[in-house]
Amino acid sequence: MGMNFSHLRPLAAALALTGAICVAGAGAHAQQSADVSISVKDHQFDPAEVHAPANKALSIAVKNLDKTVMEFESGALRVEKVIPAGGTGVVHVRPLPPGRYEFFDDFHRKTRGHLIVP
């Protein structure tokens, strides 16, 4: 005699719906992120001031055009990343409230810039 699992159909439907909602939520979160690109040449950020929207996750792509390694760092943003000479690195930043956030090259402390979140 075969087993009857018809009583599990409502549970299976609920699990499928929950999975669909989670996938849709992940897509919505991805759409709420922003991307910013900066470069470093002659130990200067270009641009030295970048803008990003408030309350959105942020990815900052940093291209090191110098012939020496650099470390993109910011205490305010809670990030640090070593980027080799001629390389690119990406740092991910949590959603931020409006403000002005400083970043710098930890190996060349005079190399500084700001992220402006209006």
C-alpha cells in the first residue's frame, strides 16, 4: 500500500511561497545598493570627494594607478583594504546616514578624500 502525503501539500506550498519571498527580497536589497569608483594616482584620490545616496549599501571600487601598494582605509566607514600597485580593490560599506566620511591611504597618510552622503 502506498503512503498518502496529501496532508503535506499545504506545508509544501507555504515553503515554496516563503522561498519566493526570500528571493524577491534579496533582489530588492541588491537594487538598493550603490556603486562608486575612485582612483589613486601620484598619491592623490581622483575624485577626492565622492557622493553616494543615504541609507543604501555601497561598493567602492578603488583603482591604484601608482607603482606602489596602497591601503584604502576609513575608521568612519569601518573598512580597510590593501590594493597592489596597478590593481583594483572593492570595499563594501553598510548603509550610511547623511554625513561626511573621511578615507585615506594608510601607507601615505597625506592621501585623503571624503565620501559625502547627502
